[in-house]
Amino acid sequence: MRVDDYLSTVGVIKRRTVAKEMGTNGLVEVNGRRVKPAYEVHLNDIICIKGSRPVTVEVLDIPSGSVPKERRDRYVRYLDVSP
């Protein structure tokens, strides 16, 4: 699954277009490397999102479709959220 799709599906970023734009602008890193929106996410990847609200998450599982809010913690773990 693409990193922009993953971030929107698990609710880290509300809209895929915003996630795609952030990746295009160099604000998304996976395992310490800047990635483009089409980067394929793998289990245990650490995703850092830079910007006005930085956040770091770990990929626990990759969903095959949409994910209800109450099940998102199965797919993503928040490691660091700056206020």
C-alpha cells in the first residue's frame, strides 16, 4: 500500500490528497529517509511526518480496505506526537 494511502486509511492524515501533497513536498520520512507518496509501506516501518504538527508512527499491519475508527490502533501505533 502506498504511504499516502496508508496514512489516510488509518487516520493519521484525514485526506489522501493532503498526504500526497505532504509527500511531494518532502515532509514524509520512512525509517529516516525522505520518501515520495508512492513509497510502498512495509510492516514495522517508522513514518515521521514533518510540518506544523509533527507525528511519528509505527506500521503494525497493512489494511486491505477502509478501517473503522475503533480498529485503527490495530494498524498504527503513535510513537511521538508534538503539540
